[in-house]
Amino acid sequence: MKVAVVQLAYADGEPVAVRRDRAAHLVRAQAGHDLVVLPELWAPTGFGYLGWAQAAEPLDGPTVTAMAAAAREIGAVVHAGSIMERLASPGAEGKTLANTSVLLGPDGSTLAIYRKIHRFGFADGEPALLEAGTEIVVVDIPGGGPRVGLSTCYDLRFPELYRAQVAAGAQVFLVPRRGRGPGSPTGRCWAGRGRWRTNAS
């Protein structure tokens, strides 16, 4: 299985639509790979808490739609990193935002959705703004690929999640990490026990 991990740096003033086009271009450039993985929260930016509500979108919004089109174009499974999802209704804590990963098939269909369970922060940031996910997500990669478990980087501090994924048959963990802004190295994405860096743009 040939895996590409896309690094995506961004400037704070860059319009989301421009960054989305760049991300789609980088995904299309990975033609020939079986799986392409993007960083966590690359569109709304990983630490731009104040802009998350404005940047939030539904699962059929422009970011997932653009990544699905790129997946279809190259015929690859695409882990679209994660988006700031605007939930259809408030969750158990009364919040309407979630840090949500979407895994897309080579035909652009949605294979799996994972809402981040372990939120980063204390009195502010993710716990104050986002609903926590509740579902452990494990899914088969089409075409005879491995069975993968979905999570994001802060989840790595909670091994019980990965024990549950292994119990559900996971052979590989897909764990995107949020990127960083100008002047800092971009975040890396993890897949299984290895780490691959293919693009920084």
C-alpha cells in the first residue's frame, strides 16, 4: 500500500478558499498513491479558536466536497484531515461544533466519520468550544487494504482508545496532527507505526 502524507503550511491571513484549493492541488499531485492523509484542522487552522465558529461547516460543506472531488480524480482513499464541523443539533454538552475527521473512498464517498473524543486544553480552547466525540471508529480500506482506526493527535495520550481499536480489528492507526502557522514547521501526520513526509507547501 502506497501512502502519501500531505503537509500544509498556512498563513493566518490566507483565505480558507485559497487554502482549500491548495490542499486539493496537493492531493491531486499524489496520483498513484493508495492513501493520502491531510493534517488535522488545516482549513480553519489548528489554534485559531476565535475563528472556529465562523469557519465551521457541515459534512457536505465546501471542504469535504473539494477533498471528495480530488479523491475521485486520483482514485485514492483520502483522509481529509479534520474540519470544524457545525453539528446539525447541539450535543450532550450543548455545543454545536466538533473536530471531525472524514475518510473518503476512491469514488469520493464517505467511508467513515470520526469526531475527536479527547479535546485539547483546559478552561478554554477545545473543551470550551467543542463537543466530544463518543464513537470508536474502525473501518476497512477498500480494495483489500488494512483495517484502520481513526483518531487525532491528542488522542495518543489515551491508550485505552487504541486498545479498543485493536480489539475492533484495527491494523493501522491514522492519526493526523494539526499544522502550524507562519514561521513554524508544519505538523506531521502519523499512520500506523511509521511516519512519512511527502509535501510541505
